[in-house]
Amino acid sequence: MPELTFANLNDENYHDWKIYMEAVLVKKKVWPVVSGLERHPGGTEGTKKVRDFRAKQYLARAEIILHVSPSQLAHCSHDDPMIIWNTLSDTHSPCGRSTIIALRRRLHKLRLERTETMAGYIARGRHLAKLISDAGHSLSDDDLLLAITSGLPRSYEAFLVSLDTLPDSEYTLNTVIPRLINEYTRQTITSPYVSHTHTQPTPATPVDDAMAITSISTGPGRRPLAEITCFKCHKKGHYQSDCPDSQNSGGVNAVEGADDDDDDAF
């Protein structure tokens, strides 16, 4: 069986690393001395039971150190692997009200991304729920279910209405999640290019409208109105068709033009 490989611990991957590392320690049969389930048996160092305990400690410490990046070695200087494990937890998984609030805010902002599968989306939600739990705050299945369903796009509205008709005994994570995955598969097959749109486009503001008008009137190939010279009054700022002089004397000019035409006719 091939050896499990995963990224060494760094400043960003503690929660994933912790799961993998615990699996390694369990496989090596040294997890009890790291978790505290197995304590020093007492007695002198020369006894077999103490030597066996120390051997497990040495192996556990070596496994942890071999799976951290150089930037994390400062947290691994103690001889006791249990203390090393707890130090890494305190460093990378702080608890406190501010941490819990920040994590809950991330959970409530959860959204199904356009290129994301439903399984991946649900996994992100569960991962955030696990972080909140590790920070010391209990999160119910109903809270997680609410966050997951609230982050779905408009194409799931009819599906969510159907969920509301389920009896309370069936409205659980174990029953809703398979339905979500089935609905995602159905939408992907019937409409492979369905848009995961969550909100309406932002309405244009008066400033946006003004900018749009300016961009049209001064777009490529159009001279600004301030540089236009009227061929009638020779003033700048308007076209001949909009010349104020033409508008003020338009009626007289039209009559005079008609008289000239009549004179030409005779």
C-alpha cells in the first residue's frame, strides 16, 4: 500500500494537515501518546513499559517534525509530542469570540460558485462548521443547513420551496444533501450553462447615466462639443442646426426665402 503523502504544515493549511497527521499517527500506533490517552506508566526509565512508552513518544515526535515546514520548527522543540501537538493547535487554531464571529460570518456569506460542484460547495460549508466547532462554539445541523441552502442561486428557488414541504423528520442534513446533489445534477444535465446568479444587477446611478452619456458623445471618432464651430455664427459650442441665431430668425428667413422663390418664378 503506497505511503500517504500530503503537504507539510505551513501558515495556511493547519486544519487539513491536522486531519492527515492524525491519520498518520494512528497508523503508526502512536496517537494515544499524542492525544493523552496513554500517559507515562510510572517507574524507572529502565523498565520495559517505560522504554516502550518513550519509544512511542520518540516516533510520534519524529513523525510530526517530518511533516512540518521549516517555518513551524520553532513550535516543535519540546521533547513531549503531546505538548508539540497542543502548541501547534494553540498557534494555528485560536479560540475566542472574535474568531468565532469571523468564522460564522464566513459561513453566512457562503455562496455556490459558478464553476463549483454541489459536493464541493457542501464540503466548504462543512469545513467552516468544523472550524467553528474547533474554536469552541457548537453549531447545529439546522444552522449548517440554513447556510448551505441560503447560498444557492435563483435557479434553486423552486427546489427550495419543495424542501419546505418536507416533514420535520426528513428535513435533516442526511436527507437534504442527497437531494441537493441530485438537483444540481439535474440542472447541470438540462442546462449545462445555467448561471449561478445570486443577485440582480446593480441599478445605474445618476452618475453612471451621466458617464454613459459622456462616453457616447465623446466616444472614438467624435469631437467634444466645446471644439465644434458653427458655420453660421462662427461661434463654438454648437452645430449649425442648433444655432441660436437660426432659431431666433428662422420664421423671417423662411418667408424671405419663399419670396425669393416667388420672384424667381416670375
